[in-house]
Amino acid sequence: MPKPLLTIVIPCLNERDTIALVIKDARKHAQKYFPGQSEVIVADNGSTDGTKQILKKIRSIKVVHVPIRGYGAALHWGISKAAGKYILFGDADLSYPFSNLGKFKSLLSLNPDLILGSRLTGHIQKGAMPPLHRYLGTPVLTWIIRLLYHIPTTDCNSGMRLVKKGFYQKLNMRNSGMEWASELLLKTALKKGKYLETPIRFLKDQRRHPPHLSTWSDGWRHLKSIILLKASSLFVFFFFFVFLAAIVYPISYSLTSYSILLACVTFLSYLALRFLEFAIERKHNSVSTILNSNRLVIWVAQLSFVIGGSILLIPDSRLGTKLLLVSFNALLFIWVFLIETIKTHLVNRLPDADV
Ligand SMILES: Nc1nc2c(ncn2[C@@H]2O[C@H](COP(=O)(O)OP(=O)(O)O)[C@@H](O)[C@H]2O)c(=O)[nH]1
Ligand SMILES: [Mg+2]
């Protein structure tokens, strides 16, 4: 067969109730919209519920056995084995009907890097999405992403997307869990990929077991990737705490001090993140150059000397100010310890032995 234009990748973990019907649906619509130019891959994550046996019985289905657990890992493996120029993926639970494929196809002439199927601008069957996800979790995360990454997304958690394989390979993806989906979207924004959306139909899944997704821990992981991939997003929090400190200043000294400390924490976290970025990506930036030099410890030592002196000089009647300075000094020590630990264990790696 010549190189297909489209590969459908179906991530799968213990989906014996639905997998056969999902494959049938995927093949039917792939054949309808991309006749003779498509393939279907199931990326199985070590299913133990009989799914594997069902897959063995399905004629000429390509199965990729994924050694690492996680939604992201399953898709990453599936995509790396895909031959198509474009990859479309959708769950193995019958919630994303592949009849949506026609809408994706009609956008291909615009040469997209990523097309996201939006449930929130499309049609959501009654009971298909828990109200907490539909009205709170997804809209809030989507709003934060739009604000910080300037990408016009309306449904950041959608599980039906089409990505150009050549573009995907440039993204150096890291996450193996559900937050892989956020990473894909955020990196598309960061790499200035061509992003399009289409409304899709979303149905109630047809399986008997509950979703693998866990609302709070997965939500938290999504939020962490949103912040980690753009350190400057911490400035939003920084300015918020500075603003809060200014507001509560006439009311309460302790609340003001607390807000100032939180502002310091966010600023130091920003510096740590910029440095971590370097440790991981090995690309120097202005912050990492300073933090990576040995001057840092000396500077912090000098600064704490000054802070220590001020604490001694300030009269005991200003106890609150003294406490604030002591806390800030403690913060600085912890921060420098963190940076130095990262430097020793992450950045300055052992040189390779000469062979
Ligand atoms: N969470 C999770 N899902 C996986 C994994 N491997 C494959 N999947 C598949 O990823 C898809 C999304 O999971 P699902 O439970 O439907 O999550 P939800 O749609 O976000 O509620 C399903 O088709 C799963 O079978 C894994 O290790 N973890
Ligand atoms: Mg699902």
C-alpha cells in the first residue's frame, strides 16, 4: 500500500466492551473520507480484561503494544508507529464518533499542524460529560490557556484531534499521562503551529466501567503543565499577590506580610523554573546563565548578611517586620539550596567515560 494520508490512532486500556465497535466505526469512516489512503492503529496499554484477545480476532488490525502506562504514552507510541502524514486520534470508548472525520478532512486544504475537535462548540449528548468537567474544569483550564498562550482554543481537554506527524515530531513531548493532551496544545502555541478547530459531536461512552480519568489529580497535572511550559505565567500570580498586599495593607499587617511572602515565593519559583528549563532543554537563557554561575551562593550570602544586620538594627517594637525579614531569609536559603541541588544533580552531569 502507498503511504497513507491518514492514520487513526486509538489509545486503549481495558476496553473490551467497546473496542471492536470503535475499530469498526474508525475503519468505516476512514474508508468513506480517505478511501485507500488510511490505516487504523490500536495503541494498547497492557490491557488485562480480554481486550487483547478481542484484538487478535480482528482481521488485519495493526496493534502497538505500549510498554509504559498512560494515555499520553499510548498515543505517543501509536503516533510514532503511524505511517500517515496526518494522525487523528479518538478514545476507545465510543464517545468520539469517527463520523466527525469529514469535518477534519474539510480543513486539510488549509495545511494545519493541529486541528482540535471542540465538544463545547459542537454537540454534547446528554450525560456524556459530567457537569463538573463541562461547566467548570474544562472552561477554566481553557480560559487560562487562552490567556497565557494566546491560542484560540475552546475545549482544551478534547480527546479527538488531528495532528500532522512531521509537526508532532518536532515537539519533543514529555508527558505520559492525560496532561500529554495539554502539552500538545501548549507546544503547538509555543512553536507557532497552525492551529484550527472544528465543532464535533460527543457521545456518552458505551462501556460499563468508569473513565480512567481522575478529575482532581488529572486536573492538577494539566494545571502544572500549563505553568511549567511557560514560566512567565507565574507573573500573573506574582502581580496578584503584590496587588493583594497593597489592598490588605491598611487592614491587616499579617495578611500583608503573608501576601508579600507569597509574591516572593512565586518570583523565586519563576527563577527556578527558568533554570530548570535550561537543565532540561540545555538551552541557556539570561536567568540560567546567572544561576549557573558560582556567584549565586556568594550573592545570597551577602544579601542575607544585610538582611540579618537589618533584623538586628530594627527595634523590637517592629516585630512583624523582623519576622517578615526572617521568613524571607529562610526562603532564600531554601531556594538557593534547591538551585544548587539541581545544578549538581541535573545540570553538571558526569562526563562520559572515554572508551
Ligand atoms: N487514563 C488512561 N487511558 C488510557 C491509557 N491507555 C490507554 N487509554 C485510553 O485513553 C482513552 C481515554 O481514557 P478515558 O478513560 O476515556 O478518559 P476520558 O475520556 O478523559 O474520561 C481511552 O480510550 C482509554 O482506553 C492509560 O494508561 N491511562
Ligand atoms: Mg473517553
